[in-house]
Amino acid sequence: MAWKKPTEQELTSRLSRSEITAYSRSSDFGTDTVEAVLSQAAGFARDAIRSGGRCSLSPNDGEIPEGLFRPVLAIAILDLLTRINVVPNEARTKAYDKATSLFDKIAAGQITPPDGVDP
């Protein structure tokens, strides 16, 4: 299983045109904030993996299995949209709910990452 840190480009490549416009207009929102959002989402995933005890963590802080990028980015995007005062659409909310449910199952030891993760 390959592990790496999610990047700002990976996050912004998943934003819609209107979300990118809102993101670009946010004057006090920069790369440091995006990195914090990504770090927090990756930390959430790493905590779930640690709690589940079904696989070892990468020793490099912030790295997650590539198979978990979609759910981690779903969490990060909802956080980002909230921070820039964009109301997330239903698809974003569902993706977030699906991601948190997946991490709840990982934390409970019900699945081993990246099992059960959409490609």
C-alpha cells in the first residue's frame, strides 16, 4: 500500500468552477490554511487507522494510503467550503457522510484500509 500526503493541487482539482471562484476570492485564505485543512483530514484518517489496529501507519506524519484519498479529500473539501462560507451541495454532504462512516468502520476494526474504498 503506497502512502503519501494529500496536496493542495489534489484538493483544488476536485472543486467545481463556482467553488474555485469562491476559493480564489477568499482574501485571507492561503496555502497555509489549505495545508492545515489537509493535515487535519489526514490526521482524522490516521487516527481511525491507528484505532482500528488492522494495519501499520506510515512513519511519516500526514501520510495516508492512496486508497483513502477520496474520502480524506471529501472531508477536507467540506471543511474548506465551510471556512470560505460556501454552502456545500447535497453531493458534497453525502460524500462527507460516506467518508466519516468509512473511517468509523476503519476505527472499529471492521475493515482494513483500503478495503471497501471506492477506486
